[in-house]
Amino acid sequence: MKYVHTPVLKNQILEFFQIYQNKIIVDGTIGEGGHSESFLKKIQPSRLIGIDGDKAILAKAKHRLGKFSNIYFVNDNFTNLKNILQEKKIAAVDGILLDLGISVFHYKESGRGFSFDKNEKLDMRARNSEISAYEIVNTYSQDKLRKIIWAYGEDRWASLIAKQIVTVRASRKIQTSKELADLIFNIVPKKFHTHIHPATKTFQALRIEVNNELGDLENFLNTFPKLLNKKGRLAIITFQSLEDRIVKQKFRELSTGKIIDELKGTRAKPAFRLLTRKPLIADENEIRINPASRSAKLRVIEKL
């Protein structure tokens, strides 16, 4: 079985998690198992729980890591970690990793329309989502499309793109990723074309909407504190500014303490401490080997 996804910032994450030998670690986005493989080989946790909402990619992780007896595979969303641990009768864990980037598998092998370089049916579901990109593109109102493309893609051409989508679908359904990409390519003025495909931001926005990526992240960040043991650590890798902003703000809140009295400016004692004052990024060597790591940011927090 071929593995195409190269885990980013692997060495930095190992440094933060190396204290968890014979402890319980959760890989909340196991993907093809790259990070988990390094945990199992170099840290040797007592148990590793590998979670992924995509059955196809989880099968690749099972094939890769099936030789290890201390790993448990779960086909679910990391935002349901509380229920997952309860089912396994685990009160709390010592380390949690979330790698929020979409796997190369989804772009190159899934056939679900994540890539605008391929002519695939518009889907973009990376887990058991209720709606597909096809349904969004062909049923959402023009205003709702505009809001999604602007909010989740921060695309300056959101209004123009939404209008053109509605105009085109009035005569025919927009079926494939290439159809949508070509539509956007042709509608964005040529003088504003750069080395980045004009459809990039819209495709990101649709993917986020389909998979409720930001909502799931916020839900997880509100529930994880009780799922970590003392001195337990949460490491999160983000690949775009919307995710990183959410993580940064939540980590800051947890590490400074909640406000008790706004008038007096008093705060409760913080329950966490930041281990990364600034996000860690890939060095030149990693970027040269794996260009996808260029946009990765790692933030880590520890429970006091």
C-alpha cells in the first residue's frame, strides 16, 4: 500500500512528547499514520489511540501500523474524544496531537474533488459530513455562497464568484472540481492571477464548510482540558490563518486565566502554560524536502 503524506514538524513534536514513554497518547487526526509511527517507534507509549473520520485513510494507517499491539484505531471525529475515551474506560490521557491539514491522500487519491487540478465529482467530504461540496455549490443562495467564500476563504472576489456560480447553475449543474475551478479561473480578472490558482481560496472555503472544520476545532478546544492529565500536553498543527487564530486565542485564554471581575481586572489562576510563545515552523531543510510544510504552524500547551 502506497503512503503519500509526509508528516510535518515530526522532530519538534517528538521533542514535546518524548516524556510520555509508557503513557497514553492520542493522535486525533492519524491520517496515514506518519506521526503515530514515530510515536510508537521512538516514544513507546503504553497506548496510542489513533482517530480519523475517514474510513479510507484510516485503513491505510491500520495497514501501516497493524504490527504494533499498543495502538487502537477509531473511526470518528476528534471532537468526540470525550465519548471515545469513556467507551475505552480512560479518564484522561497524557498527550494529544491534532494535525489539521488535509492529507495529500485527499488531494491525490480520494477522488472527491479536493483538487482543482483534477476532473472529479465535487464532494470534499473528509469524514461523515451531512452535505457535500456539490450540494453547497448547486443549492446555496448567492448570498450564502458569498458569505462562505469570504469568511472561510477570505477571497476578495467572493461576490463575483458567488454570482457566477448561480448564473451558471441556472442552466446546468456544476458537477466537477474542474468545472468549478475553470469557472473561477475565467471570472477573476487576468491581471490579478498569480502563481496561486484563483480557485484556491474558494476550494478551501467549501472544504471548511463541508467538514465543519472550524466548528469542530472550537468544540474540541472547549472540551479537551478535562481530558488531559496534569502535565499533559496538547499539540496542534495548523495550515491556515483561520485555524491558527482560533488555536492562538484559546491557548492564550487558558494560559492567562479567565477573567473573574472585568472592573477589577482580576483573573482566575491559569490552568495551562504555553510551551510555544510563538508557533514553531519548518526549517529550510524540511521545506525543501516537503514544500507542504511551508505553511505549517505548531503550538503546544501543557496542563499545570
